[in-house]
Amino acid sequence: MKFIFNKLNVILLAVAILAIVIGYIIMGTGDKTISPIILIIAYVILFPAAIIAGTKKEKKENTK
């Protein structure tokens, strides 16, 4: 069984999870401005990037 994610996907996923944890920790301290920005970046940019990254390379390799 081949693992679909490559090293870049795993790194982006780890950064997204770390950003979410940091965002919720900051939110727990009472800061209501920085934490939503961090959480939006994690959920809207980093998670989709972790899923999408490297898919074009895989398609090109499969067509050859």
C-alpha cells in the first residue's frame, strides 16, 4: 500500500495542527484579535495546502 502524502504534505499538516493548537492557547489567555487570525490561516490556508500540495507532481509522474 502506497502512502499518498509526501514529505511536504506531512510538514504542512504538522504546521497546521501546531497553528491550531497555538491559536486555541492564545484564545484561552483572553486575546480575541490574534487567535482568530491564526485559526483562520490554519483552517483556510494551511489544511487545504497540506491536502493539495504535490498533487500536480503526482499527475505528471503518472502520465509518463
